[in-house]
Amino acid sequence: MEIVIPLLAAVLTTFGVYLMMNTNMVKFLFGLILFSNAANVIIFSAGRLTVGHPPFIPKGHEVPLTDVANALPQALILTALVIGFGLLSFALVLAYRAYQEIGTLDIDDFECTDLDKTDETGDPL
Amino acid sequence: MISLTLPVLIPLTTGLLSYVTPKTRPWQICLSLAGSLGLLLQSLYLFSQVADGTILSTTFGGWTAPFGIVFVADILSATLVVVTGLMVFVASLYAYFDIDQKRLDYGFISFLHFMTCGICGAFLTGDLFNLYVWFEVMLITSFALLSLGSDKYQLYGCLKYISLNLIATVLFLSAIGMLYGVTGTLNMAHTARRIQAVNDPFIIDMISIFFIVAFGIKSAIFPLFFWLPASYHLPPVTVSAFFAGMMTKVGVYALLRIFTLIFTTHLDFSNSLFVGIAGFTMVSGVLGASVQFNIRRILSFHIISQIGYMIMGMAIFTVNSLSALLFFLFHNIIAKSNLFFISGIIARATGSFSLKKIGGLYRASPGMSILFFIPAFSLAGFPFLSGFWAKFSLIKSGIDTQHWWLVGAALFTGLFTLFSMTKIWSQAFWKPHPVSPPQPHVGWDVLPCTLLAVITLIMGLFPQYLFRITDQAALQLLQPQRYIKAVLSEGTYQDLQR
């Protein structure tokens, strides 16, 4: 059964990367959400998977009695999820703000910041 | 061991305080100056503690070393924290003249200090996942600083910056997950010890590639640098300068730390990669700069080529080359930020960043021209300025180890850096202004630039003192056993008991 989790990571990466190749900024960000969840799944499977043994220590004992699930990757994923959520919501808000300001979210339609055009139209001083 | 945590706590407190203090210019800037001065003094104290070669380490939350999060300070970390303190001090000084009231209202000073907090944390942490967290602190505040004020062009640049950096974040996280899967630990020193027992070179190389790509995006190496010239010339000058000084260098620091501590078993593989990366980064950055006519974009492309020099130090991987790398790092942080600061003054004096539209500055204000001359020609590697010693020692270590292609690329890049700097010099300073000659520049905004120029001069005239420090730091980096012992020894445990 362990193979399911890496396969899930592979599927998430595939769809994530496919969406990220789109020129639409929103689709790119959705792809990034899938891609970042693939990373979480990778961490999850890196901690070795066990079925049905939650990491609890019975009362009166100091160590668990049997082999239990590794709790550390779960803690890491929790942290990574929270951080990733913050970053992505910031990115989505920024995309929305950019849409208000520019009127499009298609990268091909952006006036290129890589060119020197910026200072013709008022480079921020 | 409060002295290890204070470099994170001081900027954090300053950032929080700046939220509650009035958003007037004197209040905000004074608070920022006080906070950064505190950070600078504290980091100097920390440096004095580790200068003799001891490696300090402390754990959090009552968990001993491999289990709890550790903060570690060796010479490299401590000196980088000192430079961070200096840069944020100078940036706050410059912000007084540069940042508009709208951005101060939105909490510019808070974000600046939260970002400093992230940078110092990344320099000091000895835990991989914690490093990821500090990178995120740095990243989210850098998003805020880049988009603050939301000018149209700032948003363009910020979107590109965010997209590429988020990809780097995900790759970094996957790399940590895989490394954890192989070694079962996240403590860097413990990982370094455990990874010796992994017999599968393929796995190790694969994970190291993930780290190279992740940190490579952060430090803007070839071919992952495209976010940098797309975004660095758009925010206010203070932000550009602080980012140019610190952001990419954190990536270089992380690469340096990971590849001197953890992936030491397959150095042939990573070093051969770094040779290619270094050469292409140097040349592509400098060629990109040579076609630009916006001062800040020229300088942005030069950041890339100078990252190439630093990667060259890693590719050669001897004591001399690492020492030269560190010298280059310090020289570059100071000279590059200074150039960005001066570009702001140039734009205020003449009205534009575009070289085609400005000129006549040498006649109007010769003092400021000298101020530009020092960092610019230090960057190009003129003798007896700091850049000369940095490039000289790097190229010498390249010749010693017969990396002829790298040496050639470095010399070629040096020549073209000189070309770019003389381009700015002749266009902005010598050429008469195409429309109206600029007024003589008067103002205290030259103060931060003078401070940095003096440091560049001192580094150039007395390089032996800095080389003594970087030599020691490089020696420490090449003896990871000392780092591992300092983190995992009983010493940490006793420290906890006290």
C-alpha cells in the first residue's frame, strides 16, 4: 500500500506542473498549490508509513509499546501547510490586486518589466 | 545563551514596536535606527565570542541537540549577522530620505525589521526545517516590501518574483523531506553524521540537486535568475539596495553551509556542477548588464555575475578559494548596496534612472561623483579597492588548482564589469545633461553612502584584517567535525542544565 502515496505525489506534481506552464497567473497559482501539496506528501511518505498505529503512549508508560507512526513528518507538514497557505493567499491577493491595476492576468499581455519601458512611463523614484 | 537568540529577537521587537509607534518619519526612523544599532552591537558581541574559533550552540524548549531546534554561531554566521546589522542600519538611515509617507504608514519599517529577523535566523539556525521557516519569514516580508505601495510596475515585478521564489520554496521543502527520509533527522550536524552511513550515491546526488536548484533560485544562479532583473529595479531604492545586498547572499550562505557540512561525500559531483554554473552565471550576468541603460537594471544584472564569482569559490573548494569567496561576499554586500543607494541619489538629482536621459553630474557635484567612483570601481576590481583583493584571491586560487576556464571567465567578467561601470560613469557623470543641467547636490542622503564607501576603502587598504577572519571561517567550514561536535557534544547539554 505504501506505493499509493508516492504515486499520489507524482500525480500532484504532474498536474501541478502542467497548470504552472499556463500563461494565466491564476492557473499558475492553482498549479503551485497542487505542486506544494506534492511536497507535503513527499515528506509524509519520507517518514515511513504505518497503518493503524497512532503515536500514543499508554498511561503509566514512558515509551510506546509497539512500533507507532512517525509523528515528526506530520508536525512538519502541519507547519509547511500553514506557511504555504499564508504564502499562497498572499500571492492570490496580489494577483487580484494586479488584475485590478492592470486589467489582465495573462503573462503574455503584461508589459514586460524586463525592458526599459518602465522609465518612459514613470519608474518609481 | 541569549546572545545567540538576540539577533533574531531584536529585529522582531523593533518590527513590533514600529507598529504601535506613531507613523511619523522621525519616530519610525529613530526606532529603526535604534533597533538596527542594537542588532549591530549585539552581533559584534556575538562575533567577539566566536572570533577565537569556538562554535557556540544553543537549544530551544528544553530538548537536547538532535531533537530540539538548535542555533549555532561559527565565524561565518556571526560575521554575516554583523553585516546584516550594518546593512539594516544604513538602510534605515537612507529610508529617511527615500521612503514616502504612504509606505511608512503601511508599515515599511516593520517589514524591514521582520525581514532582518528572517535573515539573521537563517544565518544562525542549525536545523534544516527551521532554515526553511526562516526562509519563509524572509520571503513573505520581501513580498510585502516589494509590493508595498502597489505601483503598477511594482506589481508586475512582484508577481514574477513571487512565482519563481514559491517554486524554490516547494523544491526546498521536498529536498528536506527526502533528506529526512534518508537520514531520519533534521538537525544539520546530525544529518552530516548520519549521511556518512548512506551508501547510495544516486540518492545523495539527487537530493543535492534539489538543494542546488532551490537555493540556486534564491541566489539567482544561471539559468534560474530571471526573477531578479525583472523585479529589483522597481521598488523604492532602499528596498532594492537592501535586497541586492542581503537576499541573494542568504542563498549563497545556505549553499555554502549545506555543501561544506552535509553533502561532503560526493564533492566531485557537486563541484563539477558548480564549475559550469559559476562560469555561465558570471558571463550571462555581465552580458545581460552590458545591453541595459537603466542604472538599477545594470546593477541588478551585475548581482548575478557576482553570484557567479561566489559559486566559483565553491567550485574550487580549497581553503583559499572559500576564504576568497567570503571576502567577495562581504565586499559585494557593501559595494553593491552602496551603488543602489547612489543610484537613488543620481535619480533624485537628475530625474531618471535611465542613462540616456541623464548626465552632467560630475560638473554639478564632484563630491558625489567620487562617492560613486569608490564602490563602482571597487566592483570592477580596481587595485587597492576591496573588489581587487576579492577577485585577485579568487582568481589566484583558480590558477593554483588549474581551473583555467573559470579563471578565463572571471577575467572576462571583470573586464565587462569595468565596461558597465565606465558606461554609467561616462553617461551619468561626464556627458552633459540632454535637457537641463542638474543642480549641485546638497543633502544628508549622502551620509549612508559615505559610510559604506569608507568601509569599502578600509577593506581595500587593509585587506589583511578581513582576510584573517575569512581564512579562519574557511578553515572552520572545511572541518565540519568541529561544527558537528559543538552541536552534538555534551557541552550543549550542560548549557541547558545551567
